[in-house]
Amino acid sequence: MPQTRKPYRRFDGSSASGIFGGDGLRRPWLPRRLVSRSNSAVDPPMFEMSDSEFALFRDFVLEMTGILLRPEKRTLLENRLRPRLRAHAMTSYLEYYTHLRGLGPGAVGELANAVTTDTTECWRSPHQWDFLIGTVFPVLESQAAATTSTRALLLWSAGCSTGEEAYSLAIAAAESLPTPLARRVQVLATDVSPRAIERACQGRYRPARLAKLPPGTLERHFTPEPDGTWLAQPALRERVVFRIQNLLDPVPAQSPFTVIFCRNVMIYFAEAVRQRLVDRLCAALAPGGWLFLGPSEMLFDPPAGIEHRAPSVYRRSLP
Ligand SMILES: C[S@@+](CC[C@H](N)C(=O)[O-])C[C@H]1O[C@@H](n2cnc3c(N)ncnc32)[C@H](O)[C@@H]1O
């Protein structure tokens, strides 16, 4: 239980600036295809994406987000973008692509909103939280005991989606670190999708997203709402700062970080993008800092000075 709280300190860094399934179906090529049409205003036409349109979007998504869209993702891409065509009263994917290109760097938010997937939950992959609390936190405690430093301990949820991972980090620190150390913890949480960050800032979740939290923590850190959702309490919110940030851009200026969670994000990236990101994440770790990747995101060739410490968990060596 948190015993005391210190005033909220904001990160002062810049606010810079998924993921797909799919049915794998390919359809015959027709220019600006009208797959089905109704004369009802509430059932607008459905256009199908041509091969060349898919190639344009695939390259654009890769350039702007690092996400690699394989051919089997095409149907889902169509389905994700179709509402955007309707919203802009456009009649082809090429027209929407031209519109996005015209936005320049500003296109990344709209594109990310359309193509990323926000699948997440609190305490996702519980064994990694066990490792954080059972192994990483005791190391931080003994390091803190050996110094008089009162510097902030920075934890970064990179690719935080709608915020559950970031709030989980704040809960883990509040529940499991000694109060003086817990008060030094600040969580930075970033995502390329403005829509995901907006929802993260709201901090309102359905029970299914909270079901894996350890017993008792839900009631201590969230408040039930009349509509059945749970709202993050102010003391929890003030531990977390959310920012829109593209992981293709330089890492946040607040580095070095004591712990970085970048889970279930780079699995969707092209290999070259993934390698560059791993290098930058590792360089953003404080000496002795910890990097948590998703359970399926092992590093087969970790950068120099990075040790494998547990499944999908890496540590930067101490000098
Ligand atoms: C599947 S969610 C993972 C959420 C959380 N880390 C977890 O493991 O539960 C992947 C997130 O990565 C984000 N993402 C994808 N490409 C990104 C990029 N280039 N920069 C920052 N975030 C990105 C997506 O917007 C999405 O919210």
C-alpha cells in the first residue's frame, strides 16, 4: 500500500509525434472496384483496394510507423480504412492515400489510428510482473540503500496502447516498493496512436481489461463507475504521464530509464526497424536498467553490454 505521496512531477520532454489479422483473401483486380452497393444512405458503397493501392499503403505504413503489413493483412487494412474514406466522402483508397500524403508528417496520427491495434490489459503476461516485483524491485531497493540519491526512477511503457501497462507499472511500484523509493517512481507512457493515448488519459476500463490485477489492487487504485467501468484514481494517474510518440523518432529526452517495457510492439515491425529500435531502447537504459519485451520477442543477438536475464527480459550491464 502506498503510504505517502509526493507532488506530481511531469515529464518535460517533447510530445512528438499493431497490427493486424486478416482473412488472407485476394480478390480479382478491378480499378476503383465497387464491391457492393446499396441505394440506402445508411449503407454506403464498399470499395475494394487494388494491388497497387495496397502497395502504396504498405510502403506508407512502413515509412511512418515501422509496421510491416504482409499481403494477408490486406483485407483488414481495407476494413480499417474504409470508414476513413467515408468520413472524408472519398471514393477510392488512392484518393485517401493522396490526402494522407498531403498531410506530411501530420499523417502519422491518422494513419496510426487507422492501422494499429490496441490489444492490451492490466498485468498482461503475469510472469513478467512476478519477475519485476520479485527480482527487479529488490535490486532497485539494494541500489537505493547504497546511495543517498533522490533522483527519479524513470519507467517507460513504450507502445503503451490504451494505458493498462503503464498503470500496472505504477501499481506495481506503489504496492511493492518501500514508500520512499515508490515516491521516486515516474512512469512515462507513449504510443504513436493519438486515439490510444486519449483513451489512456481517460483511464476508464471495462472489468475484462483489469481482471489479471493481483487481488485487492483493483479496489485500491480504481473507482467503480455507474456504467460498470472502473476509473483510475487520481493518485494513480499522477504517477503516469502519457505522450504521443513514434518509436521511429529519437527516444524521449527523459532517458536514461531504469525500466523499459516495450512489449508486443516490435513484433509487428520490419526486421531492420526492429533492430534499430532495440539498439535505441538499450542505449536509453540506465546502467543496470531492465528491458522487458513481449513473450514472443526474444533477442537472438542482443547488443553489446545487454544480458539476457529471464524470458524476454534483458539487463544493461553495470559499468
Ligand atoms: C498490441 S499493443 C501493445 C500494448 C502493450 N505494450 C501490451 O503489451 O499490452 C501495440 C501498440 O504499439 C503501438 N505502436 C505501433 N507502432 C508504433 C510506433 N511506431 N511508435 C509507437 N507506438 C507504436 C500501437 O499503437 C499499439 O498501441
